[in-house]
Amino acid sequence: MSSPRETSRRDFLKFAGLGGVALGAAAVPALGAAPREAAVNLRAAQAKNVIFLVADGMNLAALSLADAWSRRTRSMSSRWMRLYQERPVVRSLCETHSATGLVTDSAAAASAWGIGERIANGVLNITPDGRKPVTLAQKMMAARKRVGLVTTATATHATPAGFAVTVTSRKLQSEVAAQYLERGIDVILGGGTEYFTPSLLEAYRKVGYAYATDRTQLLARRGSGRLLGLFSKRYIPYEFDRQRDPVLRAAVPSLAEMTQAALNNLAPSPEGFFLLVEGGRVDHAAHGNDALALIHDQLAFDEAIETVLAFTDRHPDTLVIITTDHGTGGIQLNGVGDEDFEGAPAYAGTNDAFRRLENFTATQEATLARLKGQPKQAQLEALVASTGLTFKPAELAKVTDGKTFQALVAKYTGISWTSNNHTADLVEFCAYGPGSAQFPPFLRNDEVHAKVLRATGVAG
Ligand SMILES: [Zn+2]
């Protein structure tokens, strides 16, 4: 006599063409069902694994522009958009508020997923009345699922931390690093060596963690023992800069490579796993109003989606969630040129304006890092030069600070921003695979936690 759970899993594998025998419970895919019906049944099945992908600080325009960039430079849609065209995906709009108000930060947003409650901005999984509910990572581990956290921010940054730890402030990243060890997170990959002291690293090693510090070590890694990989003092460099610097490219893995390494490690887990994958620097690029950095980090996140979908093709008992925690910066590509513009149709200059981003040679962060300590004027000139564009002397005369530089870039690229802050807009949320039927077309961020538990049959 097999447990209902085993039966459900076997039926699911049979549906997916991977063997297994009898058919049973109504909530599992039925053999011979019409494709649409089968897709609906697939959504209702139980998931063994969960892969939760977060493009931090991604408003809808960020998703749109990455797709437009991909279509223009690679003649194909982003992987995320192709997923919508090719597979039975459940889509939602998600409301991202926190207990503080309409605009959340990443700590409260990840905590909403971590404990299923809204808390104050800046805090990790402690409620306004002082309770410390058990986190999603702990619940998964109690069900003998292994847990992995992967990010391009520091490994101890608010988003990965919000799934796993209980800390009074997101700023206490050293405390987060220590709590990951105490709670036994199986795979931790990202930046942020500065939050792991030598004695803490020694403590990690003592209980059996392998420690990788560069891309080669990570890619050579085999087996499923606990793994800590830290590839930068603070954040992983922006993808645009990483790809153009041979030294960085050799030393620092991409988000997709970290995701693959985590999946290799977690996949053999008999009871499954929970993996968080964060494109953490999409948010940083948006805070800095740097469209070039944002689009390329969004596409690096997109590549991680590709890695995950290749995995789920081989492991269809995996629920995939792809979303963001909030918008940041309010990026938009605005129409360029009006109806009277030399007789051309309205907005006829938009594509050319957007295309000007292809001339840019570095992110603002990389340019400013190169000129650290130099006079402001030299920094501004370097920023202007990094656009690869030719400006009129009268325009250049007006560039006296970051704000006026941004205004010049906006004029030429059509891309503008509403602020350097997080925003309150509804965000894209999608789920694919078994358990995805849990998610309605509209949901709140604090509803996701319970639905992930239900999708996996893990106790709340
Ligand atoms: Zn942010």
C-alpha cells in the first residue's frame, strides 16, 4: 500500500512520460486526457521541488525592455516571455505592500514569502507584535527537503535572508551569515565574503560545508554535500561588466551557472528541495537609474530561467515560481518624436533612441569605480564618454551633476525614471508545474507562503 503522496507522484511521472504505474486520485493528471485538461490536472498535482525565482525590483517595464532588447539583439523573445507562449503557465498580478505601507523594501517583501505575514520594512521575519514565526526554509527542512539560496547580491542580503532567518534588521548581515549555519541551509551562493569572518568560515567547514571562492571551483564541484560559495567581497558585478572583463568572467560565475551548480547539488535529495534564485542586482541598477545595467542583469536572470526550465524538463515534479518583490525606479521607455516631427508618424524616433543604449560601453557603477577619488568633473566626463554618444557642446555644458547627466541620457535614449526608490505598483507573478493551480489571477505577497506549502504538501 503506497501513501497518497507516493501515488500522486507516480501518477505525475506517468503523465510526464517517465514511467510509473497505476492512476488514482482525481487531483492527478489522467492518462489520455485532452492536452488542455491534462495541463489543468498537471497544475493541480503536488510538487516535490520548488524553484522560486525573484528578479528583485523589477517593474513591468523592466521585463518589457529586457524582452525588447532580446528581440532586437538576439532575434528572439526573452525566456520568460517564451515560457508564456509555449507552456501552461498560471499568471497573476501580485500586490506587494508591507506592514509599513504601500511601498515595501526587500526585507519585508521576502518576509511575506518567508512567514506569510506582512511586517515592517527593514525587518526579517519578526512581526510588528514581536512574534518570530517559523520560516519557509525551516518548514521545508522539517519536511526533509534540502534548501538552497542563490543570489547576485550578497548571500546574506534581504531577499535570500527573508526565506530563512529571523533577525531584527536586514543590516545585520553577519548575523544572517551565522544563522544560515545554525539553521543548516544546504547551499548558499552569492557575494558578500565581508560578512563571513575566518572563524565563521571555519565553523562552516567543521560541519562539512565545501567552500568555493571562484567560478572554476564552483563548476568543478560534484556531489551533494553542503556548499557555501562566495564570489565577491560585496555584490556580484553587474552582468554587463562581468561579460566584458575577461578576469571577472573567469573568476565570477553567472547567475545561471550558480543556479546550475545549486540544482546539481540539490537534485539528488530523496524528499526534494526548495531553491531560491535571486537576480538581486536588477534592483540596484534601478536604484541607480542605469538602464544598461538593468537590462543586462534582467537578461542574466532570464538565462537562469532557461537553466531552471531545462531542469524541470527532466524533473517535472518541480513547481517553478517567477516573480519580483516590488518595482524600483519606475523605468519607462517613452515615445520619442511627435506627429509634427519632420512629417514622420508619432513616436517614429523611439526605436532609434532605444538602440542608442547599444553604444554604451560600461555601467555607471563600473565607470565610477574606475575613477574613485577623482574630481567630480572627471567622473562626469567619464560617464558621458561611457555612453558612446556624441552630444552637442551646449548640452554638455548643462551636465553638472548626476541628475543632469541622467536627463541627457533620457533625452537621447527615451528612457526615464520616476525616482531612485521602490514603487507601489502591482507586479508580475507566474507559476509553472505541479501545484501552480494554487495561485489565483490576483494575489497578495503574504498569500504566497501558504500556497507554496499546499503545493508541496508541507505542513504549515
Ligand atoms: Zn531596492
